[in-house]
Amino acid sequence: MQSSAIVRFLLCGGTAAAINWFARIGLSFVMPFEPAIIVAYAIGMTAGFLLYRHLVWPGQHMDWKAQVPAFLLVNAVGAGVVLGTAMGLERLGAGIFGPSAYVEAFAHGTAIAVGAVANYLGHSRITFAKAQRT
């Protein structure tokens, strides 16, 4: 992957992560923390697919219908990473500082960063791998 593609990946991934993080905050007003993480992840995942496809790997000739299953698989693994990390950090932080929205926000934000590493590895090697070779 070229360095400009890496920069675009980071910018698009950061945008998708911000959408994810802010969506979770809003969703937490209407549902518990764990389901809010999953719904927010789906929202961020949709944004990420569109951004990666159009801005990181533009002009590639692979049909989007062929990419969606791989994208979903990579993100399902990523969702598990994010959920597990967020829940673990939230419980750790709540045990130390007491439960709070700040502990949840920190736990979720850190988990999104950990999930981003997993997603980069999966998308660069699986979802958009053929796009890199064309």
C-alpha cells in the first residue's frame, strides 16, 4: 500500500471511528452500554465501508457485492475485539473510579483504537486485497 493510501485509510478510519464513538454516546441515552456499542459499531462500519471503497481504494474493479461479505467478516471479528476491550476496560475503570459516563467514553474510545488495528490488518489483507494489486 502506498503511503498516501495509508494516510487516506487513517483519515477515513478516524472519521468512521468518530461516527462510531459519537453514535454510541447518543445511543446510550436510549439503550444500555453494551447494545449501544454494537449498534454504534454497525453505523461506523457502514460509514467505513463507503469511505474506504471510495477514498482509500478508488477506481478498483472489484464488485462491491463481492467485497461486502469479506468486509462483514473482518468487522465481525473487529466488533468482538471492540466489545471485549470496551467491556473489560469499563469494568476495570468502574472498579477503580466508580461507574461514570467518562469511564464508558474512555473504555469505548480505547476499544475503537484497538479494533482499528484489527480492521486495518483484515481489510488490507482480505477485503481490499485485490484492489491493492490492480
